[in-house]
Amino acid sequence: MERPTIAIISDDAAFVGAVTNRWLLEHEAPSFVVVGSGSSDCRSAQGFDLAVVGGVSAEAVHLVIDRLKFTGKPVILVSPFNGHSPRGTNVVVLPEVADWPDLLLTIAQQILQRERTGNELGRLQALNAELQRQASLGRYMLEVRHNLNNALTSVLGNSDLILLDAPELPPAMRNQVETIRNMGMRMNEIMQRFSSLQKEMELVEQQSMKKAAAVGR
């Protein structure tokens, strides 16, 4: 969420001006989408990160909030209607008191930061799950490395003995033994690369855990 988008749902130009003007005083202002409280207008408010509702009639408030619930996005309702404001898990009600634009900005910034943290934490959790899968595969490969090294040592040793003890081998057979030895050497080189795999995996896991812990604070 590099530059958030704020959807302002309002039928009052003064309310819209109060919200945008206060926000534009900040160093980094978001982008705005302004729509009315009508049903067709509300449906056009898509792709936003936070909705701010205000300057609408008491009858329209409930309809607007109900429509916005389906987006799953957080909503701040600036309400002058004491005791009649709809509430929900994603709705923060801000009474239209003096200096409400300042309070709105503070609350909105906290909500947007929480959303950023949640998104980053979700990304890190998905990354950690993938790292865990790769780590499991890596640990299995490290476990079987010893057995494979023993097998490769046997293949290389026996192919060397055959080449040394049987210089009179037919050319075709000697080529086949040399091919076996060369392939064994290549496999041995690949297996040697796994010697540092465990340390690399541990380092990546530690870095991932540190990032997740920092985001979760």
C-alpha cells in the first residue's frame, strides 16, 4: 500500500472539502475517490483502502454502511446523529465534534498503518510457509547425502580400480567405465554443494523470523 486511496462517501461538498483540505496539509496525501450516497455511486467506489462516510442523511447512513460492509474495507463514519450510528467490525464511528478533521486524520493513519502491517505480515507468513516447505526438502536431501556419498565413493573407487587393473580392456568397455567414473565425479561435485545448504537455510529462516517479529510489534 504505497499510496492509499480514500473513498469519501458524502452528499455534502463542505464535508468533502474539510476532509481533503485537512489531508492535503500532510507531507504525503492519499488519492481520493468522491462519490455520493446513492446506490449507483456507492457501487462505483472500488479499489479503495479506507472509506470515510459523512455529510449524508440519517436514512442513507445505514444503507451506505451496509453496502460498504461487502467490500471488507475499514470505514470511518463521521456522524452527527448521537445514538443512531450503525456499528460493525470494520466501522469506526467518529462524532462530528469540534476539530473532527484532525481526529479523522489521526484515526485514519492508524487504520492504514494497521492494514499495511497486516498485509506485510500475511506476505511474510506466506513466504515463511514456502521457506518451511523448502527447508523440509533441504533437510531430507541433507539426510540422504551421507548415503549418496557412500554410494558415490564406491562407484568412483571401483571404476578407478577397474581402469587401473585392467589396462587391456576393450576400448568400448573402457569408455563405458570412464563414462561411469566421470558421471560419478559430476554427481560428487553436486553433492558437495549441499555442504553449505544447511547454514544458508538457517540464515534465511532467522532473517524471516526477525522480519515477522518486527512487523508484529
